[in-house]
Amino acid sequence: MSMTHVETRHFVLKDRLLDDFFLVQLEALDNSFFPNPWSHRAWEDFVKNPSNYYLVLALAEGRQTGGEVFPHDSAEGEVLVGYSLFLLSEPESLAHLLKIVVRPSWRQMGLGKRMIHEGIQTLLGKEFERIFLEVEENNIDAVNLYQTLGFRRLHYSKHFYGPGRHAVIMDNKIKP
Ligand SMILES: CC(C)(COP(=O)(O)OP(=O)(O)OC[C@H]1O[C@@H](n2cnc3c(N)ncnc32)[C@H](O)[C@@H]1OP(=O)(O)O)[C@@H](O)C(=O)NCCC(=O)NCCS
């Protein structure tokens, strides 16, 4: 599968709201990975306030998804293959990388890196200085991804995700 056909699209601050088509796909992708995904209502409420978030969507043409079965795929239309979601606190020049997911058959092709890199560039341009995140300590794929992009380990938070499930808190001071 060629990466050249994947487009990343941004939903930035006050620019525009996320439309229903992508919202439905976003929820489906969220549901496929997170044990406690947000409800439809939670997503709807969240996207009503675009100054609070920055979202990068990775979109592919429907026919590129091969045999992978996934809700809301269309034969020819755009399909969401990944997203990264940053929460923003403008007064503190601080962003929180809250969620990032790439569909399984699209992993290890550089999409995760590309989505975070684009987030960093945009946030830098908007005078943000730091991004932080939490990640489960044994999520090696994600920890490696973040380290590759310059995130450093800041704290260790025991039982953050539940009994025996510990988190590493990482941050990236993006302002040179
Ligand atoms: C974590 C995740 C987003 C990575 O996305 P991806 O598109 O596969 O990542 P990339 O292809 O951009 O890889 C970037 C770097 O991440 C690391 N990485 C990615 N997959 C890896 C794997 N299977 N094993 C080891 N390192 C891996 C590598 O350091 C890689 O850099 P390299 O290619 O130069 O070696 C993806 O695995 C995923 O969706 N996981 C489930 C959701 C999740 O865990 N989200 C994070 C917690 S919210």
C-alpha cells in the first residue's frame, strides 16, 4: 500500500467544525481501540467547541483499505485511517496529546509520526510551547513513537489506568 495516497486533514482551533461524516468514523475508530471510548454525545459536545482542540485526521480512499472490515467504510469515499487529538490550553501555551490511533493495517508506515509532527508544527506556529501526554508503560509502540519525536519521560504514575496498569507521563518542549 502506498503512503502517497494518504492525505492528512486538519481541524484547527476556530477554523471549522468537524462534520457528521467524519465524526461517525472518528467514533468508530475510537471504539476499536479504547476500552472506555467516548459516547456519541461526548464527541458531539466536544467538537462544538473548536477552540479547545486540534485534530489531525489521516484519510485514505475507500478502495485502498483492501479487505479490512470496518464500520462506515465506503467503497470509494474517504476512510479515516488514523487520527490524533490534542487538547489545548492557550493561556498556558500547553497542549495535551489525548488520543492517537492508527488503524491496524495502516500501522508502521509512518502515519503516527506524521500526524504528531504536523500537530507539533501547527501548535508551534500558534505559540504553543509544550505538549504532554500519558501512555501506558507497556505500550511499546506508542512509547517508541513519542521518543522518536522528542518526547521525554517526566513522571511515572502508578495505577493510572487501573490496578496494575501504570502510566508514563511524557512531555516535549516544542519551542526551540
Ligand atoms: C501507537 C501508534 C499510533 C503508532 O502509529 P504508527 O503509524 O504505526 O507509527 P509510525 O509508523 O509513525 O512509527 C513511528 C515510530 O513509532 C515506533 N513504532 C511504531 N510501531 C512500532 C512497533 N510495532 N514496534 C516498535 N516500535 C514501533 C517506532 O519508533 C517508529 O519509528 P521508526 O519507524 O523510525 O522505527 C499505533 O501503533 C496505534 O494506533 N496503536 C494503538 C493506539 C495506541 O496505542 N495509541 C497510543 C495511546 S493513546
